[in-house]
Amino acid sequence: MRILIYSYNYHPEPIGIAPLMTELAEGLVKRGHQVRVITAMPWYPNSAIFPPYEGKLYCTETHKGVKIQRCYVRITKNRNLINRGLFELSFMVLSFFQALRGWRPDVILLTVPGLPVGIPAAVLGAIYRCPVVLNLQDILPDAAIHVGLLTNKVAIYIFTALEKFNYRIATKISVISEGFTENLIAKGVNPDKIALIPNWVDIHFIQPLPREDNQFRRDHGLEGKFVVLYAGNIALTQPLNKVIDAAGFLTHLPNVVFVIVGDEDALHPLRQRCRQKNINNVRLLTFQPREKLPEMLAAANVGLVVQKKNVISFNMPSKIQVLLASGRAILAAVPSQGTAAMAIRNSGGGMLIPPDDPRALAEAVQLLHAHPEQVDRLGERGRRHAISTYAFQGALDRYEALFEKLVQPRETLVGVQHQDKI
């Protein structure tokens, strides 16, 4: 098949949807399909276009057999409503012309966020007469409204209309959790239109490496420490300030260290909080190169997943699968009825505590610190669950089968029309 993937983010961006779409595209190429990706110049998570791509309107490159067609996006660190709108508009318009430059696809996979790109995807689907699969990584604008990121009534109306438009034009909608399915059905989407394909993890890339004989520990002075690691996006939905506060309750345990890895701009207020509270058992580090990710995860005794208590229930952090695959116990401060909590319960690889409660987090860390055998058991269960549930090849099988099912009827129809003409 010829598959066109439409995604804001792609390699070499290190976190978020980029690694997932990169693995999917490269996996499809390995199975003999042709794949081209319409994406932006790399900009995430620093909200600035990467230096090699600065000043370019368009560029096309090939990486591991995937044709990557990039366009400029108007990006700034100040993500107010106007700047967000300019970002969406720039990608929506400029990406459309890139998508016209290349072979005709058999199927289009469109990832969300964001919503406005549903418009060029719908036009392309009509031009190329091919199915459009909408891949939901988040449900917008619900999530943004729920945590207060989106409050402007006009913007809410526009994004709600775009959401309905995307669901209507999609031939099929792939979702990453049951919570997404329930949300869509409640909005009137036909259940037959929805395909559940959880996000995946490369269990051969992310695996339980040695904890003590570990370069990441040596590089950051963590030898002999009980490391509680948070690595990933730091935004409004992740209350890392509460993690700092929890660390403050554990200064009497000198070998317990909290390590937070994230974007430098997001780390700055956390450094200020540490100084204000005189907390010295927290290490704040900027993102590591992706090739060092397995070793960084292996350096942890416990991996953290944190959400605010008002996070919408269907939110499913992709770091859960990664932590499970690393063979490290998860400590999750998340809403008890949410999708994230359900995934961790099902895995048997983690411990759940109330969100936004630094003392509860500190007590849980102290408990795990006192019972290393429990920590190891949780990690082993998590790894087994990742292999059985989130292995990349299984997800790739499901996407390939979904695409083939959508493409075959159209190929049959084209063949019948060709015979009629003969």
C-alpha cells in the first residue's frame, strides 16, 4: 500500500507523538509499504524550530525508507490563543501543498492533535479518492477546556465544530483507550466507525537494563541512590511542583533522590521552588538524546506518572507503556477512575495514590524504599504486561489490517469499473 501519514510531529523530535509516528512509518516500510509523512519542521518540545531547519519554508528528506515532507510552522514559546491559531493556520495551509507533491496514497492516517488539519486531510481524501483514518491521541477541545487551557467562547465553538467535522469526514477513527471510545459514542459517533488500537512501545529498544552498572547514574552522581524518576512533558496537567513538595518531606532519607527530566523552560520554575524551600534531594535535568532513553529509565528504582485531579478521565499518558517496558515499578498519582489508573491496575506493575497530594506521594515513596522486593515484583509484572499488551508488532499488525480492510473494497471497485470499460 501507499500510506500518507499526516502528523504535526515526527523524527527527530524526542518525545510525544513523534516517536510513535516514526516507529509506525518505519515499521510499515519494513513490511513493504510505501510511506510518506507530511509534518512540520521539528519544533517540539522546545517550541522553537531545530537549527538545521530554521529559515526553510519546505524541505523533503528520506529517513529509513520514509519520505518526510516538511513545512514551516509559525511557532513561539508564548503559546497564547493568537499564537496557537497562527501555528495551526500555518501548518494547515502550508502542509496541504506539500501533500500534493508526491504519489497518490491508498489511505491517509491523520493524527490529532490538532483539529484544523482535518480540513486539508478531507480535501486530500476527496482529491485522491482514498479513505481517511483519524488517529486520536487526545480528544480536543474537551481536554483543553477541562483543565482551563481553552476558555474563549469563540475558540471553543470553532474547535468543537472542527471536532465534529473531523469525526464526520473520517472513514475510520482509531483510538488509544476505551475511555476515548466511550467519549465518542456519547457524542453520537457510530461504534462501528471506531477501532481501538492502544499506543505501543518498542520492547526491544526499551528493556530492563542494569540499574547499578549504569552510565546515567554515573554521569549524574546517582550511584547507590533510590531514584524516583519523572521524564517527559511538563505542562498544566502535570503538577511537578507537588513532586518537589513531596521530596521536601523525605530529606531525612539521604539516599532517596527525585530526578525530573524535561524541557529547560519548564524546569526553571521548579528550580526556583527548590531554592525557595531549600530542597536539595531533587535533580532537574534537560532532555536526554533518545538513544540514551533506555539507560535513563533503567537508572530508576521507581518511575513517576503524575496528573492533576481535574484531568479529564480519558487522558492516557504514553509514558505508562514506556515505563512498563523498562521493567521499573510505576508510582502513579492520577485520578482513580481515569484511563491511566485503569491501565496501571490492569498491568499489575504500579501503585496508585491520590493526585495533587505531596504527603501521600512522599509516604508511597518511603514505603517502596523500605520494600525493594516489592519494587522489583512490580517492575517484573509491568514488563510482562508490556510484552503481552503493548508490543509494537501487535499494534503494527492492527494498523496494517485496518488499512488493508479499507483499501481492498476500493481496489475491487476500481477493478470492476475497469472491466466495465473493457
